[in-house]
Amino acid sequence: MATEQTEVKACCVTGHLHEGTPLGSTQILHGLSTYVSDPKGTSKGTIIFINDIFGVYPNAKLLADEWAGQGYRALFPDVFDGDAVPVDMLNTIVPNPQVKAEATALSKVADGAKTGATLGPWLVKHREAVSKPKIEEFVQAVRQAEPSSKLAVIGFCWGGRYACLLARDDSPVKVDAVVANHPSFLVNADVEDITFTPVCIIKGTDDDMMSDSALDEVEGILKPKLGDKFEVYRFPDAVHGFTIRGDQNNEKEKKDKEDANEAAMKFVAKSFGL
């Protein structure tokens, strides 16, 4: 497997907190603090979310509730064990054109230094050797506890790459579908061993963590092997993190987030045979 990447960029800490009251509850599930949102009726299957660097924050819980509202059991485990990047880092570099225009060169340098100083050591602490086994153990425990239920894994940013790793043929955990939303640090070697698990990748064209050409290469690897079990959605002008951290007061960002979530739901339903 390719050497793990730890280069961080400003887009890693941009975004907005969403408004709303989560409907689920936080439980200790298979050894991890987990936000659980259950459907009202019979479950269509189980969705495990792998968080971005901010962990299980309000945006994550509200998104899980949306899936529960569509009939899925939604699980959002805290794979960082309470050590997520603080959500106040979302305000370090706010993706608001007016604020950006008014920012001084000195403040931009200070924000960039804060980003690097926080995320560099954090990424090392939560490197693959630490995080991958923890994720695999949780997903395997859910699979064993719910053997008859269809199981999909959906990752965001940092979690998008780990979702793809679960789709590999050599993964110790077998899942029924994977969705990677604007994955960070994903390289070709991560997907070369995927030959049968359905995979969907959703990305904006202005994503600084994964270029369009990099996605083209991944598509070139997976499409010939997976055929219609592989889907790609490219959202014009959308930035990194838009499916979970977009500004819901911005009409385009709100629509992009909703459309991306709808695409993911359709992909999972198709993969589950619904």
C-alpha cells in the first residue's frame, strides 16, 4: 500500500455548523461512543458513517437522522475516542467570500500556522496503523451482531479513504456498499484491489484534497472492474467537505449537500437491492 499522506490544507478546517436538534442518542456500542439513530419502522439496512476530522459533531448527527428518516439504522461511531479536532477550528478559515476578502495577509498566515500546528500532529496520532484496525473491529462487530442486515459504510473527508479501504478484496470485513464523500489522501493503490464491492465517490470540482485528474485515475481503475457497481458524482464548484460542512444558508451549497445525499441514498438502495 502507498505511503500514508499527512499533508494538510486549508480546506480541511473550513465549513459551517448546521442548525437542528438531533433525534437519536449516544450509546456505547461495540466499545465506541456511537450516535445511534433508528428508523421508526422495519430497518432497510444499517449505515455506518466514518467521520471527518471533527468527529461526531452536530452536522454528523443530523445527517445520520436523515438516513434514519429514510428507513435505515444509522450508526456514527467516534473512532477518535473523544480526540477529534475541535469544531471551533471550523472558524479558523471561514469559507465566506466577504470574510475572506476582509482578512489581512497576517491573519491568513496565522490561520495557516494554526491549521498546520493542530492537524499535523493530530494526523500522526490517528495514523492508519491506529485507526484502520479500530474501524474494522467496529464494522465487524456490527456485521456479527446484525448478520441478516445489509450493511453500507459512508465516509467523509478523512473517513472517505477508510470507507474505500473496507471495499478492498483483502478487507477482513465484507460490506454491501461504500460511499466516499470527497475522500482525503486517497491514492490509486488504495483502490486497485477492489473488484466486487459497490463503490460511489462524490466530489466537488474545487476540492483541494483530491483533484479532478486524481479522480479520473481512480475511475479508470474501478470502472472497468465494477461496471455499474461504480458511480462517480462531480459537483461543479463545490469545495472539500461540502456534503457535511456546507453553508446551509447558501442556496447552492445547501442544494449540493442535499443532492449529494440523495445520490448516496439511491446508490445504497440499488446496492441493497431495494
